[in-house]
Amino acid sequence: MRVRARGLVNLRAVLAPVASGMGVMAAAAAVLVPALGGDAARDTPGPGRVSPPAATHRTYVPGTAQAAPALAPCTARTAAESLRPSTEDGAAVKRIKEKGQLVVGVDQNTYRWGYRNPATGELEGFDIDLARAIAEDILGPHPPVVFKAVPTNQRIPALQKRSVDMVVRTMTINCVRKQQVAFSTSYFQAGQQVLAPVASKVTAFDDSLRGKRVCTAAGSTGETALRARPHGAQVLTVPNQLDCLVRLQLGRADAVVTDSALAAAQAAQDPTVELKGKPFTDESYGVAMNKDDTDLVRRVNKVLDDYRGGGTKSPWMQAYRTWLRADLPGISGPPSPQYSD
Amino acid sequence: MSTTSVSPPATGRRTAWAEGLDELRAAARTEPGRLRVIGAVLALLVVVFGTVAAWQVTNRAAAADDVVEHSQPLTADAASIYRSLADADTTAAAGFLTGRTESGAIRDRYAADLSTASALLVKAAANSSGSPAARAQIARLNSGLPRYAGLVETARANNRQGLPLGGAYLRYANERMRTELLPAARALYDAETDRLAADYRAAGARPWLAMGAGVVAIGALGWAQRRHYRRTNRVFNRGLVAATASSAVVLVWLVAGHTVARTGLTGSYEHGARSLRVLNEARIDALQARGDENLTLVARGAVLTGGGQDFYEAGFRSGMADLAGGGEHGDAGPGNRLGAALALADDEAGRRPVREALTRVRQWQERHGAARAADDKGDYERALAKVIGPEGSTGESFDRVAAGLQRALVHEQAEFRSAADAGRAALRGLAVGAGVLAAAGAVGAVLGIGRRLAEYR
């Protein structure tokens, strides 16, 4: 009898913390589940969203502020958030106006995005048009823009050393980079995608890749994705993504994995290859700036708002039609901005 | 007075050999017989000496001829193959920088380089029968060169369309050149240089056998004359003296001629072949540095080294360090090509073009720095003008460097030729002379003994 009593006492002592823990969890669930569930409910299509061919993308409702505090930790979903637009001339914008020119880091080698036309010797592309629009807003018409070719792994160091004011270079926004530089809102939605010849049996980033040689740029997001889930493919790496198209044409590779925007640039150069399936990751391109230039970020976001505005006649849609529609059809509008404040 | 065999005829028949031996043994017991044997042996020794001397000298003269007419030109051809391939690569890249359509001059230069390389490969293949290593490299080059040309044409076609794919193909072609064709050309050059070294060794090897045979022959002649003197108290036997004199002449001529030939050939190696080798390598280093400089502007930052530097700029820097040392001013120290070429040149006419090339290399480095600064600031057009412009550009400096090296090469080739020809001339006539003199000496020996024999009649 005494033994049983002691056992009962012990049992209660053990159960008490368990019960209190469960109570706390229940309370938390009661608070959080509606918030998260409500988030999912907000995933309704609104005007100006990305249409079906990019259906695995998240869609954003324009102008909806996410109810998160200003210093919320960055997650994959909140990475594309940026500061609210503003037309004020802060320290960074004043510095650019005093210098009298805007130095923009761009690519010289990506067809249709940032590319030096050998016939004219001038840089042209979607990114270039956007950079010129930003410069025009800050410095007035016919702005003196200095385009500086920045290799892929110099994008962030160039900003940190302030050898460029901003980088417009099909740069993906992610949390790791946000620790080093600041990004504007998203100006294009892309993702990793497979590129293969039209007649190929490869259909998407799935088991149709089994036994095939798949090429990707060394050190890129594509390589990471491919090594994580190879689907039985042999991975071949090259120094630059365009070298993958060379390998594909020479028969040394069967498919290419790279950004959908870069894949579209490759498809523009070779009519016998096409993008296969849908993008299997979600990536936003943003304009990168030095982390301290918050006023410049706000100014660029304002320019982007104007760039997006105007429906099918907006500068964004005009640039899309000029450069990208031929190879990335079916995009009906720019991505909506997300703000963190 | 013939001596006949005194042994009683045996019961059975004996072979001629056994009978001859018996005759010899009997003859050896008499002085005339001994004299005949001595005469035969002396004649034989002198003839053997003459034959061996002629044979060894003929071998060495043939090797020396090979050096001058065969191996060295083949080595020069292999160097030309290497240079043509590197020049074709550099020119293809330069063509890209001039825009969508290349200039006619650049197209012609590229085509000339490829046809030179092909023609020299055919010649090398025809002459490669003795060297499986050379044949393997020639086969590699033969299969790789058309593929490289195809890649460059694809690059050009894409570039004409205004597509950056052209630049990617050009970089791929450059990679094929750097990793397959140029190493094969280098290995071919090394194989030919090995053959040249083997021919040099064969030509310079001392004719110990002939010299030994000469010493033995003269020694035997001396012994015979001493024996003659001791027996007859006559000092000079004209025939034997003539034989000794002719053998001595052959021996001296052999030693002296071969030593002069050896000196000439060594001189041609030290002052010709070695300089040529270093100068060829310097020219190739300059070409590859120029190619890397062009490709930096074609690639526009597309390819990086592990350390984050531009890949082709890093290649340029290491090429320059190989060519003229790590510094950017002043003399090239030892341990680089131009410094070595300067040290190997043995007269002012050889040093002057190398010094001029060095001055131009320093100018090239300075202009390259200015081009890089313009490109890093984002001014691509200005960087382009500084690299391929007609005046004040690195292209101009490079052309002058190449011209200086070419002058030095021509000079060193002439020096090689004259030294090697001097060496060959020393051996001329030695084989025939040795044979004739040895024959005369043998006759003299026989006559001398015969004179002595005649006293026994």
C-alpha cells in the first residue's frame, strides 16, 4: 500500500511537466495555425501575376504587406521583401548625383539580358534597359551610365568595395546574399529549368534524365540542385553556362540545367533546343545594392513600381516583348513587389 | 729452294687445313718463312686499321650530315609547327575582337598558319620512320587539327550572327588547342630534339676502335723494324718505313680530323642549337601571352581561376613571367627565356635583337597595364583600342617582339649552319684517304719484307 502511494506520487511528478508542455503547445497551435492557414488562404490570384507556364511559382497579390515585424529572420518565402519605395534623396542618391554618373555592374555575355552587340559595340538587353530606366530617374534624361562588366563571383565584392553603385545582372535574391548586400523588389521571376534538344526524350527535371549527361555551370545554383537530386544523370560542369550550349551542340551533353532566363538566352541562339517542363525552383531577380544604401533601395523600388505600372503598355512589358517573349512566352505581367515595412 | 714438308706421309689422307698448318709450322722454323708470316700479319694489321678507320669515320660523317641536313631541320620544322598552331589560335582570337567581320589580313594569316602546320606535319610524317614517339604525336596532331579548325569556323559563323555563342566556341577551341594540340606539338618537338641529340652523340663519339687498331698496327710495324735492325743491323727498311709513315699519317689525320669535327659540332650545338631552342620557346611564350590577352577581351570575365582572377589574364601574367621574368622593368634576370637567350648569344649580332625584343616586351607590359585599367573601369572600347589598335597598342609591341625574335633566330640558324659545316668539312676525304693510305701502307709492308726476303735467294 505504501509502495503504491509512493508510485502514485512519482507518477504525478512525472506527468505534471508533460501536461504543462502539452498545454503550451496547444496554446501555440491555437495562435499560430490561423495565422499560417490564413497565409495559404491569401494565395488567391490577383491582377498582374505570373500565369500558368510558371505554375509552380508562388504568386503574389499586389501591394499586400506581409504582417511580419521589420527584423523578422529571412526565410525562403520572405527573401524577396524589400523596403517601401520613396522619392527622397538620401545620402546614396545624393552621392550619385554629385558624381554625375551611375556605375552599374552588368553582364556582357548573356544574350538578351546583358550583352555587347558586336555589330554596334553597345550593351543591350533586359537588364540594360532597366539600368537605364533607373539612371534616367535619378540623373535625368540621357543619363551618363557607366556599365561595368562584373564576373559572377565579383558581384558582391564589387558592391561591398563600392566599385559599382548597383548590380543588375540576373542576380537571384536569397537569404545568404541578403546578409551581404541589399536587394530591391523582384523584377523577374525565374527558376532552374532543363534545356534539351526539341527531339530529346528529356521532358523535365525528373527521371527522364536517367543515364543522360547533364551540363551545368560550376558553382551555380543549378549544380547544387543537380547534385542534390541527380535523377540518375551524369553531371558535367563547365566554367560558364554558355559553354553548356557548346557541349550540347557538339554532342558531349544531352541536357542543360540552368536559370530559366539564361536557358531562354541559350534557346534564342539555337532554334533546335527548347526549355523542357517547368522551372523547378523559385528564384526572384533583384537589383543588388550596397547594404548601407537604404535610400537608394527605396528609390530603385519606386522606379520599379513605375516600370511595372501601365498594364500591357508598361515599360516592363515593352522590355519583355523586345527581349524575352520569343523564348519565354506566356508571361502576362511583372511579379508583384513584396515589402517588409 | 722450296721447303717441303719433312713429315713422313701418314698412312691416311690428311685435310688441306692440316697439311697447311704443318707447312706453316715448318716454315716458321726458317727465317724466310717467319719473314713471310710477319709480312702477312703486318699487311693485315695495316689493312684492318685502314678499314676500321674508314668505317668509323664514314659513320661519324653520316651522323654529322644527318645533324645538318636532317635532324636539325626537322627540329626547326617541329618548332614551326608549334609556332604556327599558337599563332593560328592567337589570330583567331584577334579576328573576334575586330567585330562581326574579320579583316582580310587576319583571315589570310590564320589560313596561312593552318596550311603551314599541315604541310610541315606531312613532311614530319614522311621523316618519322625511326621514331615511334614522333609518329604518335603526328597522328594526334593530324586528327586534332581539323577538329580545331571546325570549332573556329563555328565560332566565326555564330559571331557573324551576333550571337555570344561564338565567343563560347572560340574559348572551347582555345581550350582544345591548349590541352591537346599544343602539348602534342611540344612532344613532337621534344622527340625531334632527342633525335638531334642522338645524332650529335653519334657524330661526336671518339673512334676508339680505329685508334686502337692504329696503335696496334704501328706498334707491330715498329716491332718488325726493330727485329730487322737487331738481326741485320740495318736501321731503315724503305718499305716498312713507308708503311709506318702512312699508318702514322692516317692515325694523326684521324685523331686531328675527328677532334676538329667534334669541336665544330659542339660549337654548333652550344652556339646554335641551344640558342635556337631557347628562342623558339620565347617566341611561343610571346604568342601564347598574346593569345591570352586577346581572349581576356573575348571572354569578358566569363571564366575565372580558382582564386577569382580572370583566367586569361592569369595566363598572360604567367606567360610574361616565363618570357621575361617576374618584374615589369629593366633586364630580364636568369631563369626566363629572354635572359637565357641573351646569355647563350655569343656575339653582338646575336644579342642585339634579343635586347631589342626585351625592350619591346617591357613596352608591351606597360601598354597592357593601361588596357587592363581601362577594361576594369568598364571602358571596353578603349581597352580594345589599346590591345588591337594600329598604333600605340599592345599589338604593335607584340609584332615588334616577334620581329626581334625572328631576327635573332635567323642569325642563330646561320651560326649553327656555319659551325656545323666546319665540323663536317674536317671529316671530308678522311675515309677515302684512310683507305688509300692503308692500302699503300700494306703494299709497302709487303714490299719491305719482300726486299728482305729477296736476300735469301
